[in-house]
Amino acid sequence: MIKENKILLKVEEAGVSFNNKSLVSGVSLQVRKGEIVTLIGPNGSGKSTTAKIALGIYKNIDGKVQKFTDKVGYVPQKISIDWTLPIRVIDFMLLTENLSNDQINVALNLTGVEHLKDKGLSNLSGGEFQRVLIARAIAKQPELLVLDEPVQGVDFKGEIALYALIKKISETLNCGILLISHDLHVVMSATDFVVCLNGHVCCSGKPQLVVQNEKYKELFGDRASNILSLYEHKHDHTHSQDGTINKE
């Protein structure tokens, strides 16, 4: 008999309002160890708000949130940094965390940026910086990892590489991941369950089923459903935005 994976996070009919205006309502989801759950939806649909509800950042919420682990890592959507400061990657890793050299090296190695350890933060590319942010979040090997739009400032090829990295992290650390994205077709091969938001849950389920849902098509269009099939297979190459294969 296969033992059921541990539930790390359970959100039931959750929502939050400010000044009598609902930001998001009626959200239910759960994340288990070794599972990637992706929140998708257009801008302003409540994705980041839902992540903050799940993390306990918002206190006065509707519904119920249960976390079954204290080992949580988080990469926020926005982070304020004074880029004029001469701060290196290793300094940034230690900015708010007490980490050993081993923890730093393992995290940077897993995200593929160990060679940038002594490089200035302001000299990193968008993709390198996102990898450092993820490394910082996984340095203490969390059971639950929340990633809010982790491919910002990254080109299309870089997006696919980052989502492959996120899948690798899930498998290596056996952690549960709550991933926020605006675009399902790129994360297709790296997600187990999808929750589509537009102020509330429009639809949810396996990605192959969600893209056939009429509510999903209303938000993202038929083209998104059609192009998704390009990402269902294992990649040993990359695609351009029109779906053609890029030759290495």
C-alpha cells in the first residue's frame, strides 16, 4: 500500500477584503510533500493575495488556513533592494538569515549559481538574480516553498529553464511548492495541480483538464489551450514563442 504524501498546507474557502472590497474569495487548495500546485490568473486576480493568505501574512481572513509545517521558504513577487550598495551574493544570502557555508553552497549549487557567490548583486542578469532568490529561500531546506512569479525579468528561454529548476528542487528536497504564474502553458511540464483565479476560483484540477475548461478559455483564449500541448512532453530542447523548436 502506497503511503499518502503528507499534507503541508490546507486552505479552505479563504478570502480577504479591504475597505469592504473583496480582493479574493472562496479559495480552497492543498499542497502535499513533493507536489507542485500552481496558481494562475490575469493581473489583479488575487494570486499574490492568496499566497499571502496561505503564508499567514493576512490575519483577518475569511475561511481557514492550516499549515502542517514550520519549515517554509518564500520568494515574494517584489523585493526592494538599493542597487547602489556593493552587496555580493553571499552577503545577500546572509542578510536576514543565519546560514552556514555548507547551507549556502548547497543552495547555490542546486540553483546553478554557486560560481556567482562573490559576484556583486547589481551585476547579475534577471535569471541569475531569480536563481539567487530561490537559493536564499531553500537554504534551510523547507518542506513548503512559496514562489510568487519567480520568472520575472527573465526571457522566454530562461523561463523554461527556471521552471525546470523548480521541478528539480521539488524532487531533490521532496518539498511541496505553491507556485504563482500568469501563464500556464510554460509551467505545464512542472506542475501537478492548477488553481485558476479571477477574484475567486474559476476552475481547478490537472493542467491538461484545466486548459479545456471554458472558464480558462475565457481568461486566456483558445490559443493558450492549443499551444499547451507543446509543453506536455519532456524537454531536451527549447521552443520559441510561436512553438517552433530552437536548434542549439
